[in-house]
Amino acid sequence: MIADRLRAIEARIDDACSRAGRPRSEVRLVAVSKSQPDALVIEAFQAGQKLFGENYVQELERHAALFPAGSVEWHVIGHLQTNKAKRAGELASLVHSVDSTKLARALMDRAVLIEVNIGVEEAKAGVAPDAVEALITSIRSINEVRGLMCIPPPDDEPRRWFAALRELRDRLRSATGLPLNDLSMGMSGDFEDAILEGATWVRVGTALFGERLA
């Protein structure tokens, strides 16, 4: 079941890359294993998936313990508390959700993406678009800032927000002199649109594992 779903997702990524005129190698699938049973995470690994994203450090620790060291690449994709940052940095190769200098300092020397509150939603985590340059300037000597991440506002056309994040990244490239090559955007229902707008990481959970248990 998981193997069939994984093949279907990969085919959708292939098709979106083809339509965008992009090499398939530019886009990587992050399997969102948040709240998933150990057995399904193992099944995904056995089907060939070697990159997983977790929201919570406690779950990351549990799932990482299922596999030999170095056999799986782990990312943190959810909001991260500063007191959990040290452990997250030990386990994850990339943190998608940095939104403060304090958190960046706690993740000293780790590769990070800046989480952008692209729709400036009051209840959502992330940095307002007009504050991203200042945050990058404040942390670029602390961390390797590799790009940006966003979650579009719900109940709206997602592609325009993906385009907005790409356009912001392009402006920041000129302003900061950093390549900012990575864009983490797109989930189960909209990752093709994200790829068409330049996503390099797509975060897919439901389409691979089914509905979360919690």
C-alpha cells in the first residue's frame, strides 16, 4: 500500500517537473511522518523513502531509533521550541522552521530555512515577509541559511502564495548576496503547484500515509 502510494507521488512529482521544465533532481520528497505508527514509517523506508520530516522532537527521537544511524535523513518541519533545538540539531540535517534569532542561535551551525508567514496570518508562526531580510542578516554568521519555507493561507489559491515566496526569495538573493536555493513549499493537495513555482522540498504526509491518527 505505502509502496503504491509512494510510486504515485513520485509520478506526480515527475510530471510536475516535466511541466515546469525542471530537472527531476531539483525536487526532493519529504515524507511527513508526524503522528504515524512506527510500522508505517518502516514500511515507507522499505519502499525506498529515505527522507522524513517531523514536527516534534520527541517523535523524531522515537522514529529515528527505528533505523540504523545514517540510513535515514531527518528534517524538522514544525515549529521548534528553543529548549528542544539542541537535540533537534543533533538528529536533523535541516530545520525548515526558523523564525527568530534566538532559535537560530540555539541551532548553532545547523542548516536552516526561514519560515515565512507569507499571508501575514495572525495565528500562524513565521516571519512576516518584510522582516525576513533583517532575520537573515542577523543569523547568517550563525547558520547556513539555505532558503525559505511557507504554508499558504487555507481556503485560498495556493499557487499565488508559492509564487509570492519565490519572488521574495529572488529579491532576497539580490539584497543579501546569498544563493537561497531551497524553497520548502507544497503538501499533499498542492505540491504540483509548488513545484511549478520552484519548490525544491515538498512535504507530503496524507497522500503517502493516509490520515494522521492525531
